[in-house]
Amino acid sequence: MIPRYSRPEMTAIWSPETRFRIWFEIEAYAADAMAELGTIPKDAAAKIWEKGRDAVFDVDRIDEIERETKHDVIAFLTHLAEIVGPEARFVHQGMTSSDVLDTCLAVQLARASDILLADIDALLAALKRRALEHKDTVTIGRSHGIHAEPTTFGIKLALAYAEFTRCRERLVHAREEIATCAISGAVGTFANIDPRVEEYVADKLGLKPEPVSTQVIPRDRHAMFFATLGVIASSIERLATEIRHLQRTEVLEAEEYFSPGQKGSSAMPHKRNPVLTENLTGLARMVRAFALPAMENVALWHERDISHSSVERMIGPDATVTLDFALARLTGVIDKLVVYPKNMEANLNRFRGLVHSQRVLLALTQAGVSREDSYRLVQRNAMKVWEQGADFLEELLADKDVRAALSEDVIREKFDLGYHTRHVDTIFSRVFG
Amino acid sequence: MIPRYSRPEMTAIWSPETRFRIWFEIEAYAADAMAELGTIPKDAAAKIWEKGRDAVFDVDRIDEIERETKHDVIAFLTHLAEIVGPEARFVHQGMTSSDVLDTCLAVQLARASDILLADIDALLAALKRRALEHKDTVTIGRSHGIHAEPTTFGIKLALAYAEFTRCRERLVHAREEIATCAISGAVGTFANIDPRVEEYVADKLGLKPEPVSTQVIPRDRHAMFFATLGVIASSIERLATEIRHLQRTEVLEAEEYFSPGQKGSSAMPHKRNPVLTENLTGLARMVRAFALPAMENVALWHERDISHSSVERMIGPDATVTLDFALARLTGVIDKLVVYPKNMEANLNRFRGLVHSQRVLLALTQAGVSREDSYRLVQRNAMKVWEQGADFLEELLADKDVRAALSEDVIREKFDLGYHTRHVDTIFSRVFG
Amino acid sequence: MIPRYSRPEMTAIWSPETRFRIWFEIEAYAADAMAELGTIPKDAAAKIWEKGRDAVFDVDRIDEIERETKHDVIAFLTHLAEIVGPEARFVHQGMTSSDVLDTCLAVQLARASDILLADIDALLAALKRRALEHKDTVTIGRSHGIHAEPTTFGIKLALAYAEFTRCRERLVHAREEIATCAISGAVGTFANIDPRVEEYVADKLGLKPEPVSTQVIPRDRHAMFFATLGVIASSIERLATEIRHLQRTEVLEAEEYFSPGQKGSSAMPHKRNPVLTENLTGLARMVRAFALPAMENVALWHERDISHSSVERMIGPDATVTLDFALARLTGVIDKLVVYPKNMEANLNRFRGLVHSQRVLLALTQAGVSREDSYRLVQRNAMKVWEQGADFLEELLADKDVRAALSEDVIREKFDLGYHTRHVDTIFSRVFG
Amino acid sequence: MIPRYSRPEMTAIWSPETRFRIWFEIEAYAADAMAELGTIPKDAAAKIWEKGRDAVFDVDRIDEIERETKHDVIAFLTHLAEIVGPEARFVHQGMTSSDVLDTCLAVQLARASDILLADIDALLAALKRRALEHKDTVTIGRSHGIHAEPTTFGIKLALAYAEFTRCRERLVHAREEIATCAISGAVGTFANIDPRVEEYVADKLGLKPEPVSTQVIPRDRHAMFFATLGVIASSIERLATEIRHLQRTEVLEAEEYFSPGQKGSSAMPHKRNPVLTENLTGLARMVRAFALPAMENVALWHERDISHSSVERMIGPDATVTLDFALARLTGVIDKLVVYPKNMEANLNRFRGLVHSQRVLLALTQAGVSREDSYRLVQRNAMKVWEQGADFLEELLADKDVRAALSEDVIREKFDLGYHTRHVDTIFSRVFG
């Protein structure tokens, strides 16, 4: 999480102030529930809220206490006692630190998910707008980086739309995975705390009670969460890579917006580089990498060890902040993407007609030529185009074996570009409904 | 995928014979649909089925053709033409290799998922049986590998049950992710094939049509699938690690079944080692590692490149076969696990009464002592137990400050073991319903 | 390790036959040393060699024994006893299974390294040959996929040569890391075996004695080995990616050799795709992924656990076989790469003169214009080239502010292509000596 | 890089102030070399040093300029021009941003390496001191977590010493890998800059000239560097895991130092947990994870793309700062580790004599019993110890078949603990010389 790749709303979730505020709420709600159950005096619960509701927790003071106790939650509770007074002894009754820490993490990750979901929604809106705009903008489809057959630029964007719709669904699942509350005591047995406290706090915080916990919420939930972020990052990389390709000098079918005053290179004033999408490619590598330590975190020892903690202190903020930044950056790129339909057309026509090879192949098979012979006939003419710059249509018309099967009219008809876009509406209705 | 860690049912999914059989079905069903739409003659579709339905595809012959064409699907189609005869030219009309390859992979991964789901069901059944058996078997809960407070062995297993229930749900999602069919032609535009062919084949194969594809089914689906397997593997590692810990010589609360004739060490005849769960730990590392190349596969170039193919040829079989083996092995371990309740009891009592420290702490706070003072009072007596082997109860009774707040009866009451298991039924009803 | 991506010489290293042969040699050499030290009878050592030297170890029989003992080394020793007779009881005296297993793995990885080193040598030879061939073949250098300034195709290959020279050195180090022998008994104390046995066997097998082992050779060595293979794979990916880019339809500066009879697509007969280098990209992902479980293997418990074993049974063969295949494939690609200097020239000239922007910038600063102003002057003319297809030289000559600082002659001089290749010889002498 | 896991010396390397200072030095040294070669006026080079040597670069101002130019090096150069005046136009002549960025990163990583090397030296010193202290402290060796045969605690530490000695060597190699300087211009051809400038700057900064670069220093170097850090982290994890095991309640052979005032748990005042080594386990996961994006960074497009940059902005600081912190923490743990030889002895004797099973096995084979029969005889007595708590020595003495081969005296002699430590001096002289 470095400022360059961070946005304030997501960063705020991970500040000490936010963390201590959530900790307080967990303790205070738990006190309410305990007071209701008669475990602690109702006055005590009221006092905790009264003193703590608007308190500013002193991060430096808490750090100072932690230096002695070497325990962050105890440091917070000690500071809270300084604020609340004698009734503070009723705080945290029967709870263990992880009840606070893990439930707080659940709140933070749920909030982070909400921001990420909004990010994806914004990206989807941009993708949809541009997809509709370019629904019929014909461009060459490429497999292996080699011209294949025509498609439209709108279909490319519709594909991305469908992909991020899936990412959204995954994130909804991932959010459900981690939005649980555990207040179950030292080893998860509720020995010193009533299960109803957990249910009450969960409800207040918008979480579900963890059905069975140890000292901690099981880490398979978090592994699934961060793995999901890694998959979403990979989809960002895919779309970013597409744009980088389209901006290549020789292709130049689309280009990132280049603002007035922007400079592309310290040495070469002529440069306009796809730096945003390249940056997204690198950020995706990072978010993806975080999936692994999250998975290694699952196998905690017995009822818990604390090896997961340092990992989560890093990847909790780093993965969510980076992904938030990346989604927003990608949305901006799509929103302002400069598209060059003329270049698309020019590229498409570069190997005059070669992209229609399949249609000729199929026409030959329909005319009774075997698949293998048809392939050979078409391939030998196509290779002349690659190697000698010949015109594909003319070569075919001049090929006796081809002409034995197909008339000139039939061959010419196979070179109709419109043929390839007949099903665009079908595809769009599948994607956008 | 090595024989040592493979089971035949899963392995069979990945044999060339199975693959070619699925390829045939895709082509033949597509031919049916095309015949229905009038694109090819109905007789041709019938002939394809007639000749191919019971054909044995000659793997060596296909390999031989591939050595020349350097293209596996073309090699298969050429071989199929040898079987079907002239009507073979109506096979694969308007389709691209990936239509066959990706739809086949979807069928294979869906079948693999079904086996894995059955594996998890078997594991869940074993876990439930043993959990109920040991619902009230008291054992020490440990955090950081250090005695914390009592729990039951049944709760440990219930936790694993809940975890694998989540894994099952994730796998159901993952199966949905990859069970799609794409028959959309060279760049996904349906230029030379009607979208209804895709719908028909999808239906016949138990798949859903891919809403929008390029030349390939988008790889974010596969990334999510293999990431999910990695998370499941991590849960296997967690439970395996728990058992390895329990079998440690000094702990010995449970032990893998050691069969007659088994030998633990070539050098030391006294050894009985948790080799199955150690093995599971290693296998989990492998399945987890496969998630990464799957995520790197997402960013294919434009309408596809073929870099994902070699990865999937490896991790398709390796991840599913290894996970199938691991789940089955873990089920066997749980099923036959030798549990030593007496050792659990002996371990629990090792530091006479120390595990009740929290209850004394809470009693002190309830009696009006501040949280910080209470902690200090209990900690100073507890440390005498660690360091001098003192008896915790006696130390507390002899501590004037403690006694100023708590009577002997109250203190003694805090050493009741039964207190810790009051909520076991609640937990079990949450997990098992 | 699947046949499609395997070569026989490397595969043979990992066959059961090879493994059992190495196991025998370890045991037999150890027996020699023990006989020399008087621990076992000299006759026994002689008999072991006599019976075992040319024996064919029966893999099925060993598997059968292992099914009962569940221990592979014991199974082998039992089978060896069937071959050697009563003297077999002097085999494996004071040794532990890992002495055999780990030393065998060291031999296998050392042999695998030798093949890989030869692979790299072949690749280096191909790179050098093609680099010298194209030392002066001018081509556009690209940063961000955008035209930057001219370079030569030979420099591109010289860079790859330098990179694989580094890879070679890393592999030499990695080989040293894993070429150690441990025969130190159950927990590495040499309790029942003299350290001189280890030294003797190490010497016979071309290994170094492990200075201190536990039951096993420490796995940090193997982690370093597989991490190194991952780095080498990443360099393969880099060069493969370069070629994929060069073969793009719009670029087409180089192309993989396309053999007679080869087919690029089942649907589109016109296709020639960079399938070999795309394949290498995928294989690189796999080899890289194997580095992680190798690193996770380091933290074995105490004097060893066996979690590393399943990982190594997989990645030992998979990483070395795949990397061997990839290096050989890359060598073939480089060797037969079809290079198109005319296309390089055409691409270079596509934006008439734009690539000389830096030289004009520098000339302006040398003429007294500030860096910031110079940049602005050049950039504003360059953008006209991008956006309006203007001629860069003409625009500059027509720009009053530019002309105020630079004469026409000076400007024209900056458009000399030869200027960029003045230091090619320096670079080549640095790389090739 | 979060404050909790950071130390100031390493963190300072990555501050903007340090970065801009190094950038300045690169530019200023390059100016010196250019002045010497006559490319720019000597006065200009002198002025650059005069104005910049003690300048404080204004980070906020640079950020402000970057917001417009969207280019960090140009922003710095613009700010430098504000400081230096008109002569600033001679700064950066013929150089490209990456010349500055990559050479700076080399300086930073080399400095970071020097700190890490010092960290390892401190760790080695602590390990050696404690190893010598406990050279003869007998403890049980464990394989699979199960008692195997005796070793000494000193040997355990000597093993760690040997392992970190290897880590040190690897780090020396890794430092060499990244300590190179590239000042080769826009695409590495030295078109606008003399190669002697690169040589001069390299020498001044303690680097070696990069033999051949593109626009950037090849990223295989950095991949190797970060992979090496990942391996070192894995060794940290191994030693940390060992200590965590030793501190388990049932084992308690060693314990992290627990300071006065420290609290182990918010709920349970009796707890003393191995939190430092658990923390190290988590940190190791992070450093290891960073190896992957570093490897993915290798395959930059053509002469460079900028996808590596965001990755390195994160892992450059994160990996080095975290590893520095982890090494220092581990050194502290080793230094103050509380060792319990009495508990080691008690654990060793827990299964009275069982650990001598191999010696009895060997004695039987030496007495003429076959290996298989010997194994069976010993195993059947050993199992009575595990299962019925029998005394191993007594069982053996009472076993007729054993006694048929071995006399009572011989059997009793095999139970000598001193036998296992005969070679400790040999091992120590191998490790410590």
C-alpha cells in the first residue's frame, strides 16, 4: 500500500483510528448483550457507550502501552479503561483478543468489498457505454497475434463486460465468505461468554455468526477472499494487455488518453505510451501474489497460531487498496479510451481478403471437396499472400482446382465483410439482456 | 499426476481415449444441430453417429498425423474422416479447434468436479461420524501450541466438518464457473455457425452456453476453478497438520492407523509416523501452486493465444487427480484415526489447573478488581506454575490479594472442567443442524 | 511431466530403474567403505557388488513389497536381499532411508543439471550465430510497444545471449547447491555409521559431503535449485514473448519456421501462428510455479518430516523435464527463425523520422534552449506526425522557434540512421568477448 | 512495508529523499564524464555539483510537477533545473529515464544487501555462540515429530548456522546480480551517449557496467535477487518453526524470552506464547510471495515496458525491509532463547529406551540374523512400549529370540546414551572449522 497506488476511501478503512473505532464498537455491543443477559451491570454497558462513543482513541498512547505488554488488544483495553473508568473491568468479559481482531477484520474486509463492488459497477458502466458505442465498429479478430477473422470492437468490450460481471458475482461470494463474527472465547467453546452475545454483535455489525470457530475465524474464508481478488486482478490484466496491444505503433487501433502537459519519455519527445495499462499489468501481479500467503495461512496450528497476523496486516490493506486503485484506473482508461476505427479498417484490409479463408474452405466442402483437400487448396493460395504479397481473391479465382468446385460469383460472395457481424445483436442481447 | 498419487476413476477422465470420445460427441451433436438447421445434410449427421458411435479412436494414428500437421484437432478430424468417409467433410463446419478443445475441457472439469464433490461428501460423512463419537471427549485447546482452555475432540472435528462444507459450496460454484460450452467459431462471432448449434450441444453435454466467447472460453473461469482447488487443498493441509501435531510423541492424543506389516523406518524399528498426513501436507502445496499459472493464463492476447494450453494439459489432470487422491486419503485417515482420550486427559492435567486462569480473572473483575490488577494477580501465580511446577489452585488460595476479593469456595468453583463444555450442543446444532 | 513436453534423456533420469540403480550404488559403495573400516566383512561388500552390479531390479516386485511395508526403501532392501542373499544383512548398516533417498536425488538433480547446462550451451550457440548474422540488421527499438529509436536485431539477440549466459552461471551455482551426499544416519549424528563412509560415497558419486545434516539434506538447497529453474524459465518466456511480438501480423519482422504440411488452424487455412513460443510461455509458467512448493518444503519439522517427498516426486521430474524440453524448443526456434529485414525497415520508416526526436531535442539544448522548452518544441511537432500523419522533418524545418536555434543542415543531420549503430561493435565485444 | 515490521536503516534506503539524492549523483557523475569527453561544458558539470551537492530536493514540489507531466524523472529534472539554473540543460544529455531509475534501484538494492549481509552475520554470531554453549546438551532427535534417536541441541543450532552460511553466500551472489549500472540511452544502443559515461558512473557508484541493456537493466537479475530473498525467508521459517515446536506445552525444551510486563493473552493470564517465531513464519510467507511477481517481471515487451515498475515500487521496499526485520528478530530470539536441558532429558527418557531400537537391530544383524527378521524382533518389542507402556530394555531381555542372538551384556551396552554423541566434534569442526 503506497500512496502512489492508493485512494483515500479504501485507505481509511485500514487506519488505526478506524480499527480502534471498530474494536470499541465490538466491545460496546458485546457489553450491551452481556448487560441484557445479566452478566454485567446495565449501568456499566451504558457507561462504556457514554464515555467511548465520541472518544478519540490516542494511537500513540496505545502504542506506548503495547511496547510494554507486547499485545495490541490489551494495550487498547488499557487505554479504554483510562477513558471509561472503573466500569472498564466489565469490558471484554469472557472474550479473547481474536474475537475483537477477527470480527474487526471481517468488518474491514466487508467494507472494502463494498467499495470494490462499487468500483466494478463503475467499470461495468464504462464498458457498457463504450461497447454500445462500438457495437458495429468492425475490427480484425486475432488469434496468436495473427489476423483471424473480423469481429467488432463492441464485442471485445462486451466480452470484458461479461468477464467483470462474473468478477462481480465472485466478489459477492467472497464478501459473504468473510463477513462473519466470532465472539466465542479463548478456544471457541463459549466457556465464558454466551453464544447470544455473538449473535447480537454480529447483527449490529451486519455480519453473520461464525457457526463454529476456534480462537479465530477459520482462515479458509480469507484464503478464498484473497484468491478471488487475485482472479479479479487477472481479469484486469487481460483487459489492460488488450489495450497495450491495440496501442502498439504498428497497430494503433486505440490509445490511452494523453493529457495536455503529459510527457511520454524524458529522452524522446515523440512518445505516447500506454503507461496506465502497463501499470495495471504490474499491479495485477501483486494482487495475484497475495493469494498465496493467504492460502498458506489456512493451516494454523490447533485452535490457532498467530502466523497469519503479519500476513494479513500486509495483504489486508495492500490487496484491497491496490485492487481498488486498479479498478478505478481501468475505468478511467476505458472511459477516455481514444478509438481509431479508420486504423482498424486499414489493418483489417492489410492482407487483402486473407481473413475470408475459412468461408472459402467451407464453400469447397459444401461443394463436395473433402475437408483435407479443401484445406490444401485454400492454404496454398493463402501462403502466396503471406509470402509474395499476392491478392487472395485473385489467386483463388485463378486457381483451377478451386474454380472446378466454385464459381466466380460464389467466391466473390465469400469476401463480404458484413457476413461476420450478423450475430452481433444476439451476442449483445446475451450479455446486456 | 504420478501413479503413486492417482486414483483410476479420476485418471480416466484425462486419458486420450476419453478426450477423443468427448471430441467426437461435440462434433456429432454439432452436426445434428446443423442438420436440423439445414446447414448440412441430415444423412451426413446420421452417418457421423453411425460410424463414430462405437468407433475406437486410434491414438497412435492420431499422433502420427499430428506429427505432420502439428495440430491436434486437425489430426483427430483427419482420423475421423478415415472412419466416417466422405460425409466427414460436414464435420466441424464453421467451428474452430477451440470450440472442441474448450468444450471438452469443460466436460472433463465438470466430471472431475463431480468426483471431487463425492470425495468431499465421503470426507464429511467420516468427519461427522467421528465428531459425534467424540462430542464430549474433553481435550485441551491450544493457541500458539500452548495450552489454552479445554474443548472437546468432537468440536475439533465439527470445525473441520464446517470447513469442508464450505469447501463443498465453493466447489459447486467452481463447477458452475467452468461448465460452459462455446461453439462460436474462429473469433467468437458465430460467423460461420449458428448460435443455436452452441445451445444444442451445451444442452446435450450438460453445460451452459458461454454468453460471449472469443476463440476460446474466457480463462478467468478456469483461474477461479483452480484457485478454488488451491483453497480446498489448504483446508486439507490444515486438518492434516492438526493430526500430525496430535501424533507427536509428547502429545500422542491421536494416531494414524498403523497396519500390520507396516514399517515406520528402515533404521529404527520403533517408529510409527504420521506419514499419510505429512504426505497430504506436501500434496496440498502442489495443488495450491497450480492456482498461479491458472491465474497467469487469464491474460491471453486478443481473441486468444495458446499459452494456456500447455499449462492446462499439466494442471488439468495434476490438480484434479492430486486433490481427488488427497481427499480420499484424508477420509481414510479420519475414518481409521486412533484416538487416545486418556492421553488427552493426561495432557490436559499436566499443568494442574492452569487452564482455569481466565475464570479466576473474570471472577476478580466481577468482584470489583480492575481488569489490569486482576490480570497481574492471576499472572503472578500462573508463572509460578510454569517456572516452579507449583499447583495453581494452591497458589491462588495462598495469595492474600486474591483472597481479599474471592472466597475459597468461589475459587475452587472456577476449577470445574464441566463448565467448558456447556455449549457443545449449541455448537453441534449450528454445524450439523 | 507429460510425453508431449518431454525428451527421453531427461525422462530416463527419473525412471524407477535409474532410481533403483543409484540406490544400489549408494548402498554398495557404503558397504565398501564399511568393509574398509572393519564394520562389516569384506566378503559381504564384495558379494553385494557381485550380485547386484548387473542385477535387474524388479520394479513390480518392489511395488508389491511396498504395498505391505508402506515404505519404499525397505521394499527395495527386501528385494535386494532376495538377490544378494544372507550377506544382505550387512547392507544399509547404520544408515537411514533418507541417506539413500536424498543422496539419490542429489545424483539425479546433478545429472539433470548437466543436461540443462548442455541445453543452455546449445541455445547460446544458436543465439550467437544469429546475433552475428544480424549484427547490423537495423530495426526499430520499442519501449512500451511504441517506436522509440533504432537498434539492430543482432543487439536483441546479443541481449538474449548475455541473459542466458547469466542463466548458465546461476545453474552452475544451483548444481553445486544440490550436489551433496548425506550418509549420517537416523538424525544426522553418525551414531551408527562412521563419517568416513559418507566421504567415500560422496567421492564415488561426484558429490560433496553434506557438512551437517539432520535425517535429511537441508531443503534450502533444493529451494534454491528450483527457484533458479524458475528464473531461467522466466528468461525463456521473455525471449519467447519477443518472438511472438515480432510475428504479429502488423509487425511481421520475424516468424517461427512453418514446416511443409503444417496447419495453423482447423478453421482458417491462412494461419501461421507462433505456436512454439506461445507454448514456451505456458511452460515457463509451470516451471516458475514449482519454485513455490520447493520453498515451502524448507521448513520441515525438527530433524525432518516427509511432507517434502510428494512435492519432490512431482517437481523433480516435472521441472527438469519441462525446462529441458523448453530450452531445446527455444533453441530450435532461434535456429530456424525466419527474419524479415525488409519488414523491419518498413516498420522503422512508418512514422517518417519521428524516431529522431531525441537528437533534435539534444541539439536544441546544446544550442542554448532550456531542456523544458526544447522538449515542448519537439513534442508539438511530433504530435502532428501521430495525429495528422505529417512528416516530422518538414514540420521541424517549418517551425520558426526550432529554426531560430538550429539551421536546416543541422536538423537534417539529425535524421541519419547510421548514427544509432555506431556502438554495436562495443556492445558485441562486451557480450561475446 | 509497515512500521510494525520495519527498521529505520533499511527504511531510509527507500525514502524519496534517498532516491532523489541518488538520482542527482547519477546525473552529476554522468555530467562529469560527459564534460571530460567534451560533450558538455566543464563549467556546466561543475555548476551541477555546486548547486546540487547540498541541495534539499523538495519532494512536494516534485510531486506537483509530476501531476502535470505524469513522469517522475522529468518532474525531478524540472525541479533540478530550478535549482541548477540554465546549465541544467546539460543534465541527462542522451540519457533515458531508466538509466537513472535502474541504476538508482541497483544502488538501493546493493545497499539493502549490505544491511542484510550484516543481519546474517549477527545471526550467525548468535547461532555460533548458542551452538557452542549447547554442543553437548543431549536432546531427542525427531523425525515426523516422533522420537527418533538422540542428538544435541548444539547440533540443531550448528545446522542452522550452516544453513545461514549458505544463505549468506546466496545473498552475496544475489548482490552481484543486481549491482550493475546502465547508462545506455533510449534503447541501449548508446546512440546519444558514450559508453565511457556508463563506465565512469558505474565506478563511482560501486557498480559494474551492464554489458548489454535495452532501455532497462534486464529483469532476470532482479528475479534472481528476489527469489534468493524468498529462499532466505524460507530458512528463517524453518528455524522459527523449530522453536515454535520446542516451546509447545508438552515439549517445552526451549522458550522465547518473556519480558517483565509482557502479556500473553487478553483472556488467559497464564499464557506465554512463541509469538516472535510465529510472526517470523508469517513474514516468511510474504517475502516468499514477492519472488513470483519478480519472476513475472522478466518478460518485458521488446526493449521494455513499464509493468515491472509498480511491482518493484512495492517489493523493493517490502521484501528488503521485511527480511531485515525478520533476520534481526530471529537473531534476538536466538540470543535470548531460554533453553531447558532438564526437559530435554525428561522428554528423551519418556519412552524408556525406545530410541535405542536401531542399535539392537544392528547388533542382531551383526550376530547373523537377517535384516528382515531382526527388524521384526525389535519392532514387536517396541510396539509393546508404545501400546502398553512397557520398558523396552526389559522386554528385549525377556524375548527368547532376541536372547538367542544377543547376550544381556551386549543388549545393555546398546542403551548407552553417550554412544550417540561421539561424532559431535567432527560435525562442529565441519561447520565451524
